[in-house]
Amino acid sequence: MKIFSDERLVALGYVSGTVSKHTGSGRDKANVERLMQKLGIEPARILGLNQVHGDEIIKILNAEDLDNYRKQTTHNADGWLLGLSGVGALILTADCVPLYIWDDDGKAVSLTHCGWRGVVAQLPKKAAKMVGQNAPKAKNICAFIGPHISACCFEVKEDVANKFNKTSIINKDGKLFVDLANEITLQLTAEGVKKENIKTGCNCQCTACNKEDFFSYRRDKTKDALISFVYKI
Ligand SMILES: [Zn+2]
């Protein structure tokens, strides 16, 4: 098992990262529970949601937020803003981007599930804004763009390509490819995040290319999904 994480976030007291497929699909709750037990985290403390490729973000910043979450039976959303000790949350991806954004005061971290629809709906920008508003005194907002289908493999039709900035589209012999990391970076920098504070995984972190470590919907055509999580100690 490998965990692809950002050491800056770990240093702030968050156990977090995107876990390689060796742990099994995150759609099976037993795999999530086994992973959390291995990490020494009580599984009941990890919250889940129902991803809908939208732009809703669930805030869990205090005990009242947690109570409200527990009272609701459905949680249709694609992201989290978490800042409560002893509480964690997860998202699932199989080519979409697990995006981590946090303030360097360590007040809260956002974890969002960003497929192309979420990116077009400005979910990364919205998440960065929420993190900033929650930590107005923080010097820096930081981001980690986790393993996802990279520009090498993410071919789209023209109608989808037209929804992105031109600098995020690569034309290879008439075929169009989207660079989601570039598009996310554009949104975050527009929200005031410094480019040097945005880290993207290396080339080996393309989910479609790296069959050994990742599930890929595009490659495998299955529902298997990678687990990405954050937990505040
Ligand atoms: Zn690739």
C-alpha cells in the first residue's frame, strides 16, 4: 500500500492522502474500515458523502456541524471543509482529481472530488475561497493536486474541450486532451493562492498510465475507486 500525500499537510497534524489500489476499492466499506484500522483511526470517525459531480462542500468545523451531518440521512456533495479534531472524511476517485487545499495556520483542510464537471463548475475555486475565509489570518493557502488522469490520457471531444481555458487543452494530431491540473491551478491562483504553494503529483501519478498503483475508470471501465481521506488528529 502506498499513500500519496503532501508532507506540508501532514506536518500540520492531518493524516491524509490518496491510497493506492492495493487497499481495494473504496466502494467496499470493509476496505475503508480495514485501512483506517491499519492507520490507527477509528472507522466511525471517518465521514462519507454521496458524490454527484456538483459543487457542494460540507463544512465540519465544530461539534454543531458534526451533529447536523449526523442528523441528515443523505449527503449529496463533492467536497469537505474539515477542521475538527478527531474527525476525518473521505472521497472516492477513479480518474477524477482528489484536491487538497488548506491554510498554513492549520485551521481547516478542504478535500474535494474534482472531475471535469466539478472543475468546470469552479469547485476548486470555491474550495480555496472557503479555506481562505475560514482562516483570514493565515499567511498562505496551499494545495496538493492528487493522482488523477493526466493530460497524457485525458482525451475529450471538442464540446468538453471548449469548456476549458485554451492553455489547459493540448492538441495532439487533432486529438484534444485536457490538463486538469493546469485548469485547477488557474482557478486557485485567481483566488489568490501562490503558484509555488500548489503541488502536483509527478508523471507517475496519472491514474490511467499507472496500472500498478491506481484504479482508472477510463482504462478499466469498472466502478472500483481509490480512497482519498483527511483526518485531523
Ligand atoms: Zn497517462
